[in-house]
Amino acid sequence: MKRSLILASILAVGLAGGARAADRTLPLSYATGSEVPTGTAPGLKATELSPKTRTFHIVFTKGDDVRAGLAEFATKNHLTNAHFTAIGALDSAVIGWSDRPKKAFKVVKLNEEVEVASLTGNIVRDKDGKPVVHGHIVVGLLRNGTVYAGHLLYGKVSLTMQMYLEDSEPLAAARSTVK
């Protein structure tokens, strides 16, 4: 095991050095990132989800509850396997981190204007067929730039939020793997 660790360390140093090979004048803390090696992700697997997708541009306005709005939209539009990205601003938010032993979220409640730097997530159906909105968010406080990130448990839009959402048919029982 020790031998494997030493070999892995030597390989890592060699790869890091290769990233700098293009310009030997750069300090050690810099890299050009110009060349991406091939064949270094042999475990990667891909599955084509569906050739049929629907794409929506969703605009939330002041006072809208993001998660509740998405769940209602998913029900009305029969979403089954969706993912989304968004940016905007919130008046208030509850952001959580999963505490598995307690089967609950540790939360931070923000009751002030925040800029949404990133909101990404998915919508799937639970065993009863109801939509489950699972979103991860990164926000910055407008007053001082402090950043918070985690699960979006609640978010009330302050001015607007722009979202792009794609939904595809659920996977068939027999999956086809793409190379």
C-alpha cells in the first residue's frame, strides 16, 4: 500500500509538471491549462436519457416562492426528469445542509436581500408521483458580500429570477450506454 501511495504521488507531481511544460517561466503557483490529456477518465460512463426534451424559460417575479412555484409548474406541465439553472435575487432564503444522523437539515435563515450567484437542481417524481424539487444555491449578501451555499429550502424572490429548465422523458427499463 505504501508503494502504491508513493507511485501515485510521483504520478501526480509528473502530471502537475506537465501542465507547466508549455511555459517554464511561470511560477509554480500558475498553470496555462492549455492541454487536456486524453484517456485519464477510464471509469467515465454516460447514458443517453432521451432524445426528446422540452426546454422552458421561467421568470419568477417579486414575492414568488421558488420551490413551491417549481413544484406547481412540474405538476401542471407533467415534468418527470428535469434539471434547471437560475440566477436572480431573493428577499429571504432558508439554506440547509444535510445532517444524516438527525435526518434533518442544519439551516441558516437569511432575512435580507441576497444575490443568487447560482441555483442548480433537478425535479423528479417520488414514489407517489409527486414532484420533488432538489436545488443547490449559492448566494451573496448585498450588504457585505458574505457567501452562503447549500440546499435551497425556501427562497422568496425580491426582484426577479431567470431560470432555464429542461425536462426529458424518464429512462426506459433497458438503459443504453453511450461511449
